[in-house]
Amino acid sequence: MNKSELVEAIAQESGLSRADAKRALEAFVSTTTNVLKSGGKLSLVGFGSFSILERAERKGRNPKTGQKITIGAKKTAKFKPGSDLIGAIN
């Protein structure tokens, strides 16, 4: 499912217009991004939680040349599904 299909599904499920559903989805993505950028955590009880995972610098190997390289530290987004979501898919 891509973004336009998700907007359509949200519109049908909620009874909103496609434009309103698109604005709601964009607001959710923007708010989630801002919370994570500020170092916070977003929890949706039953669905899951979004948080930031900090990865330390580590050693790696270039698969093309075999040369050892250093992979820099970075932050990445993490999603942990909630029990209701896990139960719904199983």
C-alpha cells in the first residue's frame, strides 16, 4: 500500500473527504517526526510506539573492495508494535 492508497482507505474508513484524510495523515507524519526529532517517544496504546534508537560507531567492511571502514554513529527511528496489533495479525 502506498500513500495515496492509504489516504483513500482512511477516507473510506472514517467518512472524511480524501483531502481531509490526506491532511490528517500528513499532520500525523509531521507530528511524529517532530516528536522524534526532539528526542521524545510517541506511544499509541495497543498499536505501538515510535522512539529513537542511537547506534554507536562500529567497524565494517566494504563488500566491493573488502577494505575495512568505520560506520559512523547515527540515530534511527524504531517502531515497536503493541499487543493489539500483534494479536490482530496473528
